Amino acid sequence: MKTISLIIPSYNEEESLSMLYAGVRELMDTHTQYSWELLFINDGSNDNTASIIDNLIEQDPRVACVELSRNFGKEAALLAGYDYATGDCAITLDADLQHPISCIPEMLQYWEQGYDDVYARRRSRGDSGWCRKIFTRLYYSLLKHTSHIDVLPDVGDFRLLDRKCIDTLKLLREQCRYNKGLYAWIGFRKKEILCDQQQRIAGKSKWSFLKLFNLAIEGVTSFSTAPLRISSILGFVISMVAFIYMIVIIAKTLIWGEPVAGYPSLMCIILFLGGIQLLSLGIIGEYLGRIFNESKNRPTYIARQYKRSDNAEK
Ligand code: UDP
Ligand code: MG
């Protein structure tokens, strides 16, 4: 019998977990042709998430949990999920029921047909505001044009991954993780299905604008060196213009002489060049920071414990 792992990263989800479990249990009970594993990743929650999961583990031998030693963020929590999942395929799903469980049977169907990575594309963006929508659209077009991989807009972490994909993702141990890019990077046979993104059932989104902005920078710097290229091109163009301008000034001085003037233009040029230089330094700094982080070679997450019911089949 094939085993399906459901990987659920949870950070302060005490209000959602029981409803999520009810939905998932119905799914598991109606698809008895598979054996199921429900793997929670408790990402350093500081509410009752841990005790709710403990209760579930006692009630249901299919439930397991990896508890991280602190909050490492969703991207790291997902890697922990891939490391501990035992299934022939794994489905990653948010704890807040924004990812409709009703789409899972369709994913399984395509998996049975031989697809390795079945991902859900959002038909609507649920409760996201217009500002976030515009930002998202701009960002993906930037990412698409700067990186050589096709990161899809409106596709999140709700997907089914075959064992082949999980084992490959486990090899990619980078600490600054951008899973959306990694899914695209590993390749394999992909299949898209359409799903409606639901409203969050309880609690608040853990993503602040700043966190999203950081993830966005992560995305670009993980998969492309285009910003470095752009700053070199900019440097080259500005030097050419400056060179031409220098010749013009020398010629003017030689032909007509030059009374001391031109303070405004001088200021403009100095400020403009200063700005460009700082920007380029900042971009180089971004990449240097990544090298610094990766070179420390620390684990992406630290697991405090792995819990599973004693009666679970081994
Ligand atoms: N999450 C996590 N660690 C974090 C932040 C979020 O494991 O540091 C989990 C969270 O519990 C949820 C999923 O990641 O299951 C998606 O989080 P959220 O709903 O806050 O994000 P959004 O849906 O707004 O993108
Ligand atoms: Mg959510």
C-alpha cells in the first residue's frame, strides 16, 4: 500500500488545528486505499499548538510531529517536513485551511498517472488586498526576467511531491531558502491544477510586509546574479557618458575658456554618482551576505524532538 504524507508547517495555529484535523481525517478515512501520515512541523509556536498536536498523536496513530527548537520560518519548516516524511509522496499544506483539502484527491489522481510534482494554482487570491496583488504581480515579472527559471505566480506551497522530488529537495541544504524557486529548479514532470484559495479560518497571517519583502529579495538573489550584472552595466554606461562629457568640457575650456561656474551641475553629478555607487555596493553586499551565511554551514533548522504514537506502524 502506498503511503501519503501530509506535511503541515504550523506556527501558532492553535485556533486552526482542530478544524484542519477534522478535514484531513475525513479525507484519510474516505481514501483508505492509501496509508496516511499526518506530519506536523511545530515551528517554535508559543501558544497551545504543541499540546493540541500531542493530543492528536495520542488519538490517532497516523499523526506525527517534528518540533523545532525555535521558530525557523516556513521555508525551513518545510525542509524539516521533507526530511522526516516517510511517504511515497508528500503533500504540503498550510495549517490555516487556506489550501482546500478538496483538491487533494485530484492531485493524487495525477500522481497515479505518473506526474512527479502536482501543484495548485490559485484561481483567486482570497483575502489579499489590491496593494499586495500589484506588488506580487510586479515581483514575479521581475523574477521571471532576471532568473533563468520559471517561478510561477499564483502558485504557492500547496503541492504534491513524489518521493523522487522530496529526495532531491533534501539534497539542497541552502540556508537562505526560497522553496518556490527550488521547486522550479529541480524540474521533474509537473502538472498544474486550479484551486480556490480560501480565507484564513482563524488567527492572523504570519507574514508581515517586511518578511514578504525579505523573501522577495531572497528569491531574486538565490536564483539570479542579474542585479550584479545590472550594476556593472550601469557603471559602464555612466562611465561612457562621463567620458564624453569630459571631452566636451575640455574642448569648451580650450576653445572658449571657462569662467568658474556650474555649481548646480557639479552637485547633481556628484550626488547622482554617489547614489549609484552606494546602490551598487548595497547589491554586492546582498550577495556577500549570502556567501557569509552559507559559508557558516549551519543546519537550516534544529529539531528538538520527533514524536509519533507508539502504536504507529513502523
Ligand atoms: N508558518 C510557519 N512558520 C512561520 C510562519 C508561518 O510554519 O514562521 C506556517 C503557518 O503556520 C501556516 C503556513 O506557514 O501553516 C502559512 O502561513 P501564513 O498563513 O501565515 O501565510 P500566508 O497564508 O499569509 O501566506
Ligand atoms: Mg495562510
